[in-house]
Amino acid sequence: MAEARIIDGKGFAAGLRARIGAAVEQLRTTHALVPGLAVVLVGEDPASAIYVRNKGEQTREAGMHSVTHRLDASTSQDELLRLVNQLNNDPSIHGILVQLPLPGHIDAQAVLSAIDPAKDVDGFHVVNAGRLSVGLPALVPCTPLGCMMLLKDTVKDLRGMHAVVVGRSNIVGKPMAQLLLQADCTVTIAHSRTRDLAGICREADILVAAVGRPEMVKGDWIKEGAVVIDVGINRVPARDPAAAAAGKTRIVGDVCYAEAASVAGAITPVPGGVGPMTIACLLANTVTAACRSAGVPLPA
Ligand code: NDP
């Protein structure tokens, strides 16, 4: 069997960002509309700080209005809710993202629920989750949206394919399954209580792994020629023992790439697969939210 085609998420995301930049320019010149994204970071989680910095940079690079609120870890829930409310009422802001995880003393669900669903560019509000599940226009969570773009680009016609999604989180697994269902796939959702997980994965024409367990999906779990979308981002010790001993790490997915690449028909690498799509889709959602709020059509 030939090596799997590598699905180049990094390249696809760069193209998407360029198209978004052109759309933003068109909105500015044609409708005097500048999409605005506000990102809120509470505390000093190092990974979150990097994500937030990248989001701000890419928002500005696309020509959009970008605001970042960095709040102390001791910020109270009421203070955070007041900021969300202020952003809800700010006409220059079309998208609001509160970076997760939040410090333990804050009820994340209460904060996500306080975001105006029309500005909920993460797509985590129950109104958007509900709209997605009944097939109404919704702001769709960025990671599964990005996975769908890569899948549609790779497969073209998804109808009738058996898709297995491993993971049922509200931010990845469940919306991913909804999107695959909308694309007329036959969808199986697997999770930590699933029996014979390997056997179920082996039936998949499309296998999406969103588990958070390094290289859990082995090569012999994959049907020959299947399309594998690896959402996982897991930090593990560096391959070189001396580097590992010095605390160096590397990133791997939820799929054992070395094994999977000789069985699958196409596969996303980690890094460079799904990851770069997430922020690009956040920008896309912000443009969508801005157009809907202004009542102007999305640029083609
Ligand atoms: P969660 O921890 O919220 O959910 C993990 C899911 O995997 C749960 O549904 C859980 O099942 C299931 N699971 C855990 N262990 C097993 C197992 N042994 N067998 C089968 N299923 C299992 O994670 P997220 O959905 O937030 O993220 C998943 C992965 O995707 C992580 O690696 C995360 O870093 C990555 N990620 C990547 C993003 C990107 O931009 N590329 C964005 C978001 C996440 P149960 O419900 O039964 O507990």
C-alpha cells in the first residue's frame, strides 16, 4: 500500500487566511465594515498565552480590528461577566472569544452563556450548539469547522461514507459529528466507554480522533484507504533520551502517524494538520458574524 496523502492543513489555512484578508478588504471598501474580534485571557497559562497572541496577530494580519483583554488570574466571575457584557454592547466588536481553560473559581459555562450568541465566534453557546443540531445557520466551533473544510477538500463527496468520531466533547467531538451528519455521512460517535473501539475504528471510511491521548489510534485500527483526521495535540518527551532528560518535548496527535500513514489513504499530520485551521476558522467566523450583524452578504 502506498503512503497516505498528507493533508496539508498549514497550507490550506494560509490560503484561507488570504481569502479572508481579501474579503475583509472588500467589506471595508464596499460597506465600511471592519470585522472586530475581542479575545479575553484570564490568568497566565503559558499555552493559552501563546494561542491568544497568535489569534491577535492573525486577526490583525487579516486587516481586522483586534482587541485583547489580559486579566489577572484573580479576576472575579462578576468582573469577567461585566467585561463580556461591555463587549456584547460594543458595535466595533463582532466576535468574542474567552480563552479556555478559565481559573477554577470561575464557572466557564456561565461565562460562555453570557456571550451574545451572534458574537459567539467559538460556537460554544448553547444557542449555536442547538442551531447546529437542528440544521439552522449557526456559528460553528472552529476546530470541527476546519476539519470539515479539510475533509471536503480531500474527499469532495462525503455522502454515504461511514465516519467514526472518537471523542464526544462539546467543542470538538459532538459538533464534528453534527457536521458529518449534515454532509450525509453515516456517523458513529465513540468515547471512553465504547466497546471494541479498535473494531469500530476499522469500519471507518473517515476517522476523526479527538481524544487527547498520545498516539492511541494504532495503524491496525485503520481501514485501508481511510481518511484520517487527527485533532489531538499532545506534548510528550522528546525522542532523543538526552533531550527528554533535559525536559525537551515534542507534539504528537491522537493517531500513531508512523503506523497510520502506511494504511490510510490520506491523513493530517501533527503538527501542521488540523491545528492551523482552528485560528483561520476563528477569523472566518468573525467575518461571518460581522456580515450577519451588518446585514451584508458574505463576500464570495
Ligand atoms: P476532551 O478531554 O474534552 O474530550 C476527550 C474525549 O475523548 C472524551 O469524549 C472522552 O470520552 C474521549 N476519550 C478519552 N479517553 C478515551 C479512550 N481511551 N478511548 C476512547 N475515547 C476516549 O478533549 P477535547 O475534545 O477538548 O480535545 C481532544 C483533543 O483535541 C486534545 O488532544 C486536544 O488538545 C485537541 N484539540 C485540538 C485543537 C486544535 O486546534 N487542533 C482544538 C481543541 C482540541 P468521555 O466523554 O467518555 O470521557
